[in-house]
Amino acid sequence: MGYALCSAAFTAAVVFGAVAGPALAFDLPPAFSVPLVRAGLAIAGVLFAVRVVSVLPRFQRSGQPSQPGRTRPDS
């Protein structure tokens, strides 16, 4: 679960930086900077949720591992 959250946070931060970075780094007019920051937040939030949901099922615990050599179910 920790891996899913950390990788999702990293991925969302990179995407937010790529989308909203120019608006934060340069002095752009509000007509450009506000939509860029909002789009970056929206895309990063959706990507965070998608990444967590896609990673968690991969690490589900399975049932009892098989035990070779045992022939009776109650042994």
C-alpha cells in the first residue's frame, strides 16, 4: 500500500510540474497561468487515483501457499 501511494504521489507531482510548471516558473498573464495550474491539479489528482487503483490489485495476498508432498487435505 505504501508503494502504491508513494509511486502515485511521485507520478502526480511530475505531471503537475510538467503541466503547471511554466505557469509557476514564468510570469505569465493570469489568462494562461490560472488554467494551466487548474489543469495540472485536475490531471494530477486523476492520475494519482488511477495509479493507486491500478497498483493495489497487483499486491493482493493470495490464499494458503501450496505444500508439495502432502496428499491428505487435513495434513
